[in-house]
Amino acid sequence: MIKSPVRAILEAIDAAATRWSDACFPARVRARDAVSERTGYSPAMVDYALDGLLREIRRDALAAVIEDELGSLDVLDAFAPREGRPAARALPIGRVCIISSRTTIGVAILPAIFALCAKCDTVVKDREDRLVAGFFATLNAELPELREAAIAQTWLGDGDAVQLTNFDAVVAFGSDATIQTIAERVRPPSRLIGYPSRASVGYVAREALTGERAAQRIARNAARDIALYESEGCLSLHALFVEEGAAVSVEGFAEALVDAMREFAEDFGEPAGTASNARLAMAREMALFRSGETVHADTRGRYLAILEPALDRPPLFLPRAIGIHRVRDADDAARYLQRHALTLEALAVAERRADLLELAANTGAARVTTFGSLQLPPLGAFHGGRPRIAEFVRWIDDET
């Protein structure tokens, strides 16, 4: 168990994140290039992801989340008084294993940081790019005690998961099938903290489309949510609902979105991999043959937008691809999501409205946010609807 006080751990994390925030820091440069090679994402896209992640990993922000969930920092070091309740201490749950996602850059780093703040020995099943290992090396240099507590190992596939019986908590990111496989290897009282596949969608209310400039602003932010990480993550924009009857028509908004998608294609370069390009080209050709659908794409396969795709077709789930659905109200969107059994991670909106909050609540969404912020969840957000640190501790009360 980690002996250092939690404030010392927070200082070390802050210092390591500060060093990694420098785009020229050698460890970050090596990690960026390795992540780009593994994923096929452009270096600019990887840098964008790292900047967003590291911006959140700061001492005061981490402390605020811990205090909100546990009541105070002091409970991680000793028994501490709590208003209206017995004094208590939050002890580490034990050994924690975190299995990284294939797509979302650095997604394992945040739970690892909170597990370390809870003073848990933490092992991350790292990806081939060894991003987590690189960050841990910097962190361990700041607080040498963590060298035995913060360990990153290359993930070897499902066969390696048999070792999960050695952990008290397992955090897993992946497909539904991956989570199920891991769940079969985690036995009570060990705790599985699973983050399976989810989708994110957007809803543009008619009140938000007040004119051409408003439409362009919303479209640019939505295009960023589509382009980042080649639309592969649960926080990527996978379907878009646009209300009819606004000052800007659905067709007009679609054109603004396509213009913005074209700009991001120039910024981020070609999509990752020839297989993805082929799938995108096939989806484009099939849409061109279907009646009632308007197809926007380029011959290089850098983006695809389909206006009014058939309602019996699920989202495309392809790199930089989006279906734009004309709707009368939130009920139309709800019926589409229900028809395709889509569980949401997040709903992006251009206008806060009570019926849209209900749409999010009724479809399992963990966040309601604005366009352009889907891929940048705040540190204090409930990722997947779960707390950040509370699942890494066990409580003991002092009633004496």
C-alpha cells in the first residue's frame, strides 16, 4: 500500500502532467509518434487528445473531485470527522488492474491516477504504444515510492486476462464482448468496473438555428466531434438529429456541416487505414443507390455525410461519417434510438431544453453537453455514469 500522503501524490501527478503538457517533452514526443503509428491517427489528432487529457490532470482539479466524492482529502490519510456521520477513513480497495481501450487515447490514465490517489497498487494493461508506461515513468521520477505501485504492462490479448483473478478491482474499456470475457474472469468479492461500447448523438433544436452564423458555429463544433479519433470512441458523434422549422433549413445546416467536415479533413489528414477507407467508400456507393438520401462525400474518402438516411438503418459507425436525420421533436429521436437499441454515453445539444434532458435520461446517457465538447469531458464528469475515485476505496467508521 502507498504510504505517502495524498497531497504528495497529487503534487507528483501535477508535476508529471505539467512536464507532459510541453509538446516538445521527449517522452511525450515518443508516445505521440507511437500512438499515431498504432492507431493511424494523425500526429495532430494525437496531440489534440493529449492536450485535452493533460489539461485536466491538475492538483486542484483532482483534489476537488476527491473532496466531492469522499468528503475530504484527509480521509485518505487517517480517520477524519464528517458532518452528521461518524468519523471515517477511506482505505484502498486493494490491487487494481486497468485494461486500456484500443481507440481512446490515454483513457486508462485517469482511472489509474484516481486509483493511485486512493493508494491502491495499480497495474495498467498498456497498449503497444506504451503511452501509460511513458507517463508512469515521469510520475515515478517525481515520487519514487510509486515505482512499485504504478506499473504498466503491454496488453497481450484475451489470454493474459486469466491473471485478473489476482486483483481486487478491474477497470475495463472495450466492446461488449470484451467486457463479457473479462467479467467471466473476475470473481466476487473482486469488483468489475466495466465501460462497454456506447454511442453518442447530437440534437440541433430549431431555437438554436437562428441564422447562417449560428448554423456555421454549431456545424463546426459538430464536425470536430465527428472527426476526432476517426469517430471510433464512445464520445464520437455517431448520429445527428436536426429539427425542421428553423430559420435555417435542415438542408442548409447539412451543407454547413459538410463544409466544416471538409476543413477538418484538411487539418487531420487522411482517415486511418485502407480498410476504413474501403468501408467508407462502400457506404457512400450504397447510399447513392438508395432513394431519398442525399450523399455528401469526397472521392478520397475523408468524410461522408448522408442527409435523411433510412430510419431502419442504424448509425454508420464509420470514420468521419454521420447520418443527419430530420426530426419534428425529441420524440422522433427517441424512437430512432429505441428502434436500434442504442445506449448513449452522451448527448450533444445546441440548446438546453427540458425535453432533451429527458431524452438523455431515458436513453441511458451519462452526459448532456454542447457540440464541440463531446470529446473533452471535464475531470469531474461521471464517466459512464460512474464516480471517479469512490469505487477504489473501502470505508471504515470510527464510532468511539
